[in-house]
Amino acid sequence: MKTMLMLLIPFAVLACTPVSDSAPDHPDNVPKSAVWVGGTDGGVFVQIDKGNSDYRGVVYAMETGAIWYEGPLEYSGSSAFDLDDPQVYDGWDGDDLYLTDGETLSVPE
């Protein structure tokens, strides 16, 4: 019995894990180059570009593709990162785009 329980526990844990955390389909008005920042419960699409020393971004709503923010962003770090890698981004709170290394791209005040 104990052996049977030990075999069933991993399957029970896997059954409770979300099937996929992949990005939803891009709305028609969101460029395919925009990356998904979010999880299974929601998020945004972002397109970030870097000039010589500044960053600009467009943040799109998940369902409609409406632009929530478009303009300059201030980077809190100094290390270069891959703007097109979805794994770099952690979340958007309306003012800050959080990066997985603890840095942010923020709307200027």
C-alpha cells in the first residue's frame, strides 16, 4: 500500500500543474515581434526597442491589443539583455516592467 501511494503522489502533483503557460494568440493589431509577459491568469504583450542610450516600449492589452503604454522607459540596470527573449521579463504593473534579474524598465516620472 505504501509503495502504491509513493507511486501515485508524483502523478497527483503533475495533475495539479497547469498544462501550459504559453502565450495566448496575438490580437490582430499586436505585432508578432511583441513578446508575452504574463502567465496563465493574464498579462500583456510588450515590444521594447533600444536606441543609443535609451529604451522605448509599447505595452499591449492581452485581449484587445489596445495600447496601454507607449513611450520611453528608464532601465534600472547596466547589463545588456536580449530584448526579444520572453524569459527576461517577469511582469508589468502599469508603471514598471519587471525583469527576471531584479531590474526594471520604468515609465519616467
